Amino acid sequence: MFRGHVNRVALRGRIVGMHESGKTAAEISRELGVTKDTDNLWIMRWQEEGNLTDRRRQGRPRETTNDQDEEIREAAEANPFTNAVAESSRGRDTGTAAVCI
């Protein structure tokens, strides 16, 4: 079926085009092999925003602060031959948490 970003947008365009030509959600779903919810989502998105691309999504929440990131950078620069396991062990020994980047 449709794979990849360009093909997803093309599929969404076909959904909207078929809707605008008078096809029902059931007909579009059957013909394109997508759910009626998918049809309705992209028809509504097109009508409300005039856009068929993915919206920007939130990433995973940060685990470290900017200060902690700076400490990690400084530690890596001070000892460039260390690794995450060694730093994690050192953190356990000293009672500080080590976060790997």
C-alpha cells in the first residue's frame, strides 16, 4: 500500500479528492484500504487547515537540565577516553547520577 512520507501525503490527497468528488467515507475506505476514521480525520484537517502534512509533535521530555548537560560535556572533555558504563559506575560510587548523551 502507501509507505513513506510522500506517499502518505499523496494518500491523504486522494482521500480529499474522492470526498470532494462526492464519494462517501465508506466508499473511500473500501477503495483505498483505510478506515473511515482516517478518511474523516484528513477531510476535516483539509477543511479546517487546508493542509495534509503531519503536525509537529512533542518529543520526549528532557531528563537533564542545561546545567547537567554542561557538566556532562565538561566531564567528556576532561576524560575523552571514558565510556558510559565507566561514568555510570563512577556516579554510583560518588552518589551522583550520571546521564549519558
